[in-house]
Amino acid sequence: MQTPAAHTHDLAMSLRVAYLALHRRTDAALTGCDVTADQFVVLSALARGDALTQRELVDRTSSDPSTLRAMLVLLEAKGLVERQPHPSDRRARSVRLSRRGRREIERMWAATEPVRAHLAHAAAPLEVTSLVAVLANVASAMGRQPIAPDASSGRSPPPDEGPTSSKGT
Amino acid sequence: MQTPAAHTHDLAMSLRVAYLALHRRTDAALTGCDVTADQFVVLSALARGDALTQRELVDRTSSDPSTLRAMLVLLEAKGLVERQPHPSDRRARSVRLSRRGRREIERMWAATEPVRAHLAHAAAPLEVTSLVAVLANVASAMGRQPIAPDASSGRSPPPDEGPTSSKGT
DNA sequence: TATTGTTATACTCTATAACTATA
DNA sequence: TATAGTTATAGAGTATAACAATA
């Protein structure tokens, strides 16, 4: 009877395969720019808001404070970002694109544009908006689970409601 | 006018955030089993087909021959998989779960079941089937692009058609 | 010649724990 | 007390290139 769990495992695997493919394509597209796909994520987060604290960057890139710092050190060494003392909070650092970073990210946008075009086309059967909503829902649901394992057998604690913006579909 | 590229970047970011969240949850759920989420992917690929060559595993897990080997070495050290000479192709290795691996993966399924439950619930606004189809489309489209960068300015080569199973929507 | 897999190697990302400084 | 960030450290995944053995 095709247990629903099987379908859900397919969903998880699809998510994985799709993301990894996107990640590799982005990496390949960015070779000429001398940055990784993950570094591009950080840079593009900085491209909008003028200056962000590392904490804000951690939230926006869903990465780890320690991981982010390592990435920023690399990006700083490449001369793409600057970290200055935060004006009002002396614990914090104010991170922003350098002049060169602003110039380079334009090239990165151009270099990765074909990848996004493919992505949009591939997602076409579903409205991008509803797809984004669902993926955001997934991220949110994954984020709200207790981080502790709790491998207490095959219990399936019916997940409580989420943002569930039921606009798409 | 909200360039469509912006939406597509949102889609890419959503995909990233959703996957990373899933990955972390799975990792957390598996701590008691002493395997990583990526290792679980390999093991679950082995759980169905009795024995696979490393080449087949590479395809099913969308990983790299060299990467996969490193993972298999780790899994072999844990006593979860066995690699034997392939009966008919003497170049190949036949990989399968060990007895202990078969026992352990049952625990892993149980431990990760809540994660899948959350995932299914979060994806509920869209039919899982159509979502899987779209994500497969994405992976396929990403896989069919030329791997060479070609950062020739902001050209947007209109992606050619794909599997585009237009059943969802 | 093409394919399967190994080896050596390197780098990036990830993450934990202990720590400093500031709020 | 809580938060922002650093440091040290470790490991896992990723990937390339050169290579061996076999198909």
C-alpha cells in the first residue's frame, strides 16, 4: 500500500538532489569569479542591506556563527568584504561589501544568471511563489523541532501547525 | 518592477534553507545512531537493492566517486557495510549492508521518522507528488547544463525544455 | 579506449566548547 | 545573565588529477 513514509523519503531525497545540483551548478558558474556558491550566498545577503552584523548574517544565510566567521575571514582576505566596529554596539561587527566586492558581485550575478534561468524554468509547473512558500514552510518546520534526537521508537508526533501560508496550491 | 530574477533568487535561497534545515534535523535525529545524514543517505540507498556497485551508489546519492569511497571507508570501519569483489566485473566492488548495518538502519528509520513527518506536514499545501516532480525537474535541469562556467556577460540562454511533467500546479 | 575504483592532496564548510568583551 | 564574536580544534564532505586494473 505504498506507505506514506516512502513518499516522504522521496521528498527528502528530491530536496537533497535538487539542492546539490543547484549548488554544483552555482559553484561551476562562479569559478571565474574565485568564490564558492556558499560565499556567494553571504555576499548576496550583503548586497541588499548596506551593513549587517555577523549575527544578522548568520540568520540570513542559515549558517553557524563559527562557520560564518571562517567564511568572512576568507572573503576579507579576497578583499570582498570589510568588517568594522559597530557604531552603537561595541560587541558587534558591522559587515559590508567593499568597493571591490560591490563591483565583483555584479559579475557574479551575471555569471549565475543562467543557473537561475534554468531553475525558474524547471520549477515552472508550479508557481514559483507557492513553491517558495512551501520551501519556507519546510525550513520553518525543520527549524522548530526540538533539536534533541528523541529516538523513542517509531513515534510520529503529529507536527503542530506552522506558518502554512495556504496561498499557493 | 520586481524583476523575475529576484523571485528566482528567492527560490534558490528557499531551496538552500529548506535543505540545510532538513539536513541538520536529520543529523540531530541520528546522533544516537553514530552516523551522519549523508551516511544515512548511502545506507538507505543500500537498504533496497541488495548489492550495488560504487558506481551505482554514486548515481543514486548524487555524490562523487572519490567522496563516496571516503564515506564507504568510514561506514566499513563502523561495520555497517561490506565491500566484496563483484562476481562478474572484476573492476567493480559489490557493496551491501552488513548484518549489523541491516539491524542499525531500522533504528535510523525510526529515529528519523519524526523528521519526515514534519517534512510531509510542511509540504502539505502542495501535493507531495507534484512537489517531488518539480524538484526532480530542478535536479534534472541543473544536471543538464554545460558544466563549464561561460560567464559571458549577462546572457540568459533560454533553457531548453525539460522533463516538465506538468501534472502538478 | 572507456570504465571502475584508488590514491594523494587540498580546501571549504560545519560545528562544539571554552573564552573575552560588552549589553 | 544574556549576547556578539573569537579561538582552537576536529571532522566530514567535496573534488581534482594521476594512476592501476579490467572491460
